[in-house]
Amino acid sequence: MSQFTFIQKPAMIHTPGKSDPYVTRVSEWIEQDWSWNGTYDLGVVGIPLSKSSISFSGAHSHPAVFRQLWSAFTTYNWDEDIDLKDLKAADFGDVTMHITDILQCHQNIEEGVVELVQRFPSLLPIFVGGDHSITYPIVKGLMRARQQRIGLIHFDAHLDVRDTLYGGPSNGTPMRSLIETQAVQGEDIVTLGLRSFANSKEYREYAEGKGMKLFTQKQVKQQGLANLVTWAMEYLGEKCDAVYVTFDIDVMDQSVVPGVPAIGPNGLTAAEIFESAAALGQWEKTLAMDMVCVDPTKDTRDITTRVSVHTFLHFLTGYYKRVNR
């Protein structure tokens, strides 16, 4: 039985096997005994929600496939000569979803985040979506639990500032919802990777009017993603107590992530995202992160989920450097 009210064991648990004493798989490293005794450096929480997606999405199945693929990866980062198994990690399961009520799902997410942070205040939470609507209740929960000024670094092809009057809360509304509920100030959001022919002029004007800092795919290519991430860290670091990082996987090129609802050409590369994830994981102001909008039902050989697992592992490589300075 879960020790949380709003977080429960995932529907399927993959039992890790040990076949080689000299190889540690991610599935062996991340604790799944559901006792959660002691302290942890990081914790994984699945949020299997995609009924709030504007277009059809099977992103609710991403947390399950994400966990299933843990057995395909080791904990050793060759390039950095870092073994993540030295970090203490746990899988806390999935936030409980209501079968039809999106607002109730969002409330469960917010309450689950508050529970987790209050129980493990020093934990680095990693949230595995689900569609992008989950970022709104996650950040609201972090705000309630920590009472800090939180900024966002938002990797996305889309602004996500749609008006909730047209379709209610969805994967297209999290940034607007955060701004309009005053959970986050517009000027504390930096969006990287916006794609042409995926947004509207009216919503651009709304975002700019609220002070959001916006960078398109073209600007990223011209200025370099690493340079813009460094700029965002300096910009937000001066005024925010902490920063939340959200990776909408559709920010990457469709050739890299075929399993997202909104595929598009000329997106960011996997290498650019992995480098950014590592830098943000290492930054002391990074409070938590999520990965959203991966649809395994539209994927080929789990290509897209493998990209999200690599994003997760590179982020934790940076975090390893943070805690081992």
C-alpha cells in the first residue's frame, strides 16, 4: 500500500534481473520496493494523463514504457566517466488519475506534489508525463510546498498560452494558467525552440505582453542552444529562488522523435537537448523537471521514449556533478 494519498504503485512493475555483476542497469539502480526508507537524491513520478491533449495522444502510456526501457540502459556515462548508481534514486509510482475528470486529475497532481515535497524536502523530483497540461499543477504544487518565486525554462515548439475558455485546461494552456493564477510571473518564463506554423500571432502577442522571453528554432540555430540556456540561467537566476525545467519532447526534430502528437521539421537535435539537460541538472537553482508529450502508441521501436530516457540520464549526469562538487 502506498504511503501517499495521491501517488500509487504503477499498474505494471518490471522486476529487474541481475545477469552480470559488472553491469548495473537503470532498472536495478532505481529503487522500486515501495518502502521509501531513508533519504533519496532523486525520485521519479509518473503522471499518466493525456485525455487533456488537444489532439489525440497516447502520452498517458509514456510512464509505463519509460520504466520498461530502464533495463535497456546502464548507469554509466562514458563521456563523463560518471556512474549514476552512486546517487540514491527511487520510483515513487504514478499520480492517481480520475477516469474522466481532468480538473480532478490536475488537483491530484498538485496534491501529490505537495505530499512528495513535504515528505522528502531535499529530493530532486523527475516527473514523467503525460501531456503538457501536467506542468501547471506540478508547479502550483511546488509553489504551495516551497513558497518560493519559481521561474521556468520551457523547451517547446509551442507557446502553450491558449485561452482556457476554448476547450478548458489542455496541453496547450499550462503557461497561460500559471500566469493567470499568479503562480508564476510571465517575465519568469523562458521558452526555447518555438516553431513556425505551429503558433498564432495573437498568442505571440499575449506571451510577449506578459513578459515571456521567447526564442524560435531559427534563433536557437543562429545563437546556439547552449548559449541561450546559459543566458536563461543568468536571467532567471538573478530574480528567482528556484527554476523548473520542462521538456516538451516535440521541440526536437520529427526525425528524432516520431512518437509525439505534434511532429515537425527543423526541430532541435537530441545532442542539443542532452547538453542542455546536463547543464540544467548541474545548476543549483534547478528545482525539478518534467518530460511530456511522448506518445508510445505512435512511436517506432520506442525511439522517442529512448530519447526521453536519455534526456533523463543526461539531466542526472549534471545533477551528479552538482551533488559531488
